[in-house]
Amino acid sequence: MSTIIETRNLTKKYGDFTANKDVCLKVEEGEIRAIIGENGAGKSTLMNMLYGTLKPTSGEILFDGKPVTFDSSLDAIKCGMGMVHQHFKLSPSLTVYENIILGLEMSREVSIFGKKVTLPVINNKKEKEAVRQLIQRYNFNLDPGAKVKDLSIGAKQRVEILKMLYRDVKVLILDEPTAVLIPQEIEELIEKIAELKKMGKTVIIITHKLNEVKQCADTISVMRRGHLVGTVKNDDSATPETLANMMVGRPVQLVAAKSPKPVGKEVVLDVSHLSAKDSYGKAVVNDVSFQIHDNEVVGIAGIEGNGQTELMYLLSGLMKNSGGSVKVKGKEVLGMWPDELRAEGIGIVPEDRYRQGVCLPLSVSFNLISGYHGDKRFCHSGLMDYAEIRKNKEKLVEEYDIRLSDSADPPVEALSGGNAQKVIIAREFSHDPSVLLMAQPTRGIDVGATEYIHDEIIRFRDKGKAILLISSELTEVKGLTDRLLVMYEGEIVGEFVSDEVSFEELGLYMSGAKRMKKDA
Ligand SMILES: Nc1ncnc2c1ncn2[C@@H]1O[C@H](COP(=O)(O)OP(=O)(O)OP(=O)(O)O)[C@@H](O)[C@H]1O
Ligand SMILES: [Mg+2]
């Protein structure tokens, strides 16, 4: 095996903050390398330098033994480096093959008097055929003519990967590819990665899920606070526990520990016959009823796209219902605006953190009060109390270990994904709501911070709170909750005591193979 990528003392600074410090990484041709590390450790920064989207401050990158400098990702692709970002960069209104070809369109050629002449017209037929062959070669299950907007998230990701393979890259970097996928899609992706390796490709994968690392990687590199702290073989000595320890620098409890405190008697959240339709008139939330008591965490499990997102929208004031009611401690709150809901004691941790959870250009200190900025503590007679807002930020940054990089109060867009999520978690928990609605709270969050969030959820429950937890992480939703509901096609099809149901049983309800009888 020969080294395909080498970095020598690669360093990236943002102002005074060093995101990567003297990173010396070696990746062998044909291997699957996992890169793991806490939120903000510098994983994406390192990969973006390899892919030409970030310029190193100092240090060298060698590709196939030769020093390279990339001015853009086009240079990196030409060299044989491909990358799929966590947030896809596809054109939804174009077809699969158009997206793959985009930027490398083929022109139609004609022969005039024996001479080949290229016409300024795109040769769709040839392009479509090339993409069909590509799909066949790599055995990707995709229809080249389908519109990207109609595809599942897993299929969109396959288009992104094919786009890179069409450009014949040797190395494929996947930045948190499984964070957006459902369990079945994750299995498929891991199989695909193994196939790509068999075909001679080198794959670098960033993930926070240590079981995936164990499943697919040959070697594992660990980053901590901008440094590459080690690279280990994926053998029996590299257990999820030892890897977590290497990442965080201390032992981490990987499975949430629930205290045996009994569920309370008071109904705090009462959802009754709640329904909503999408813009085509299809019922996306269909006659959903459940109650959450004080001292109780209720989870909603289900394959994404079965109404969980819409249920969260309804409960957090972002969607109109077509029937039903939602009461908090007996008071009707359905149809209230998010700020009115907050005033009623409802905390919201939304699924789409960048669109609904934070305001990216706004500073951390303002994001930590947004939604609560009218509170007496932060606002007197219409004037903001900056000293108090700063004090609040300092306290929460310390308490929740939010890593802020170079400045004391940067805009949230300068934070790593996981740290942006910690801003939301810190804000919602610190305002001490009586009901907490949480969707995918630990998506993209490192193991150390996940442990912290899980502990907080349990502590919060034990203070007498009601929590609704929507998560596609089955271990999380089963481990943390007292009761579990399964959603399928907009309906609640199963209800279980979380400790008494198996993953297999849940899987049957989640896939629609089984369902409980509906009450008359
Ligand atoms: N444009 C920027 N300006 C200032 N600091 C930045 C910028 N982009 C990233 N950083 C900082 O660099 C550090 C490393 O960020 P990076 O995105 O590489 O982390 P990561 O390991 O990928 O984390 P995560 O697991 O949360 O995705 C973070 O602390 C982040 O705040
Ligand atoms: Mg990252």
C-alpha cells in the first residue's frame, strides 16, 4: 500500500484561533479511514483544506507523494479528491443525471465532410447513457431521469457520491454522511463504502457514531482541539469506550443511565386528536393523542418522514392544524405563536437547528436569549440590558462547555455544528420550561456532549418536567424515555414502556408491519 494523502504540519487559523495545529496525517491508498473527534475538534476544517475549500495558513499537502496547492475544489477534484458535505449541494429541480453531469456537460458532435464538429448543443442522450452506465457500474439504486427534489435523503446522498465518482476521484471524503440517514440507509451506505474500497477507492469518513466506525473503518484518526492525537487500527483493542476516551480525554458513559424515579400523576401536556394536512390535502398527522405527565419523558420513534417533523411543527406553533387540541396544564395552546408558547412554559429544541433554532449571523450571546429577549431579566422598559445578556452568555458557555473559537462572542455561524446545537440546548434548558419539546437533540453531537445532554434531560425530568423526545436514534429514544410511541404514516401505531420493548419489536411497528388496535 502506498500513501495517497499526506499532510505535513498543516495549520489553519481563524484570526487568533487555531482550528488545526501542525496536523500530520497519512492516509493509505485503498483504505477506509475514520476521523473522529469532539465538536469543534477541527475535523471538517482539515477535510475542507484537503478538498480545496479552505486555504491552509501553513503546512503542506501531498497527494500521491507530490506537494499540491488547491485554489478551489475544482483543483482538488482534478487531482482526484472528492468530498460530500453534510448539507447537500444539489439542484432540486434538475434530474439525477443533470445534477451528476452539471459542470461537465457533453456537447453534441456531428461529422461534416468527415470532420468532427462540436455543436453548442448538449447531448442529453449520451449524458444519460453515461450516467446509467455509472449507476450500473457502482450498483447504485437510482433512476437517472428522476427529479432530485423527489428523492429520499439517502438517494440524494447517492447522487452526491456518484457526482464525485463521475469525476473519477480516487479519494472520497464523507463529512458526517450518516447524520441525516435512517438506520436502513446507514446500513446501505456502509455496504457501499465497502464496495468502493473493493474497487480501489480510498474513503475518509467523519462520524460521531462509534458503532459505525467499528463497522466500516480500517484505521481511525482521532482529533482533539485542533490536534491529531493519534491514529489506531480498527482492531479489538479499539473499543467504542477506548475511542471515546481518546476523543474526549476522559471516560464517557455511552448509554444513558435513567434514574428509577416514578412518573408523576399530573398531566402536563395533553395532545388530543391532533390532525394536520399537507398542501396536497394529505393527512400528515392523523388523529394523534397522547399525554405526558410530570417526571416523564415520552419518546416518538419512527422512520423519518412519518409525520414526526409535522407533529413537532404543530406543537411548536409552526403549522396549522386541521383538528384536535393541545393543552399545557389544562390551558389550550394550539395555534399560539412560538413566543406565546415560550411564555406558557414550553421550551423548543427544533429539528432543523440552522433554520429554526438559531440566527446564524447573530452573536452567541443574543442567540442565547432569542425567543426570551422580552424577559424582564434582559429587557427593561424596552431597553436591552447588555451587561445581563453578557453575564448570561458567560455562565451558559461555561456550564455547557460551548467552544467559541477566536472571539469572546462570535456569530453562531463561526461555531462548529455541534457547538451551535449546544447554544440551543443551553438556551432552552436555562429558561426552565415545564414542557420541553426536543427533536433530534443530539444529531451531529459528539459523544461527550451527547452524554451531557442525556444527563441534562434526565435531570430535567427528575425536576418534575414533561419532555417529548423525537429522535431517529433508536438507542437514544429507548434509553432515555419512560414511554415510547411509534409513528407510522402520520398515526401513532404503537405504545410501549420503553424498558420492556425490544429493538426488533419497535422495528416491526416502525416499518408498518405491525400496529396496535385503534380505540373505538
Ligand atoms: N469561519 C470560521 N471563523 C472562525 N472560527 C471558525 C470558522 N469555522 C470554524 N471555526 C472554528 O474552528 C473550530 C473547528 O471547526 P470544525 O468545523 O472543523 O469542527 P468539527 O470537528 O468539524 O466539529 P463538528 O463535529 O461539530 O462538526 C471550531 O471551534 C469552530 O468554531
Ligand atoms: Mg464538522
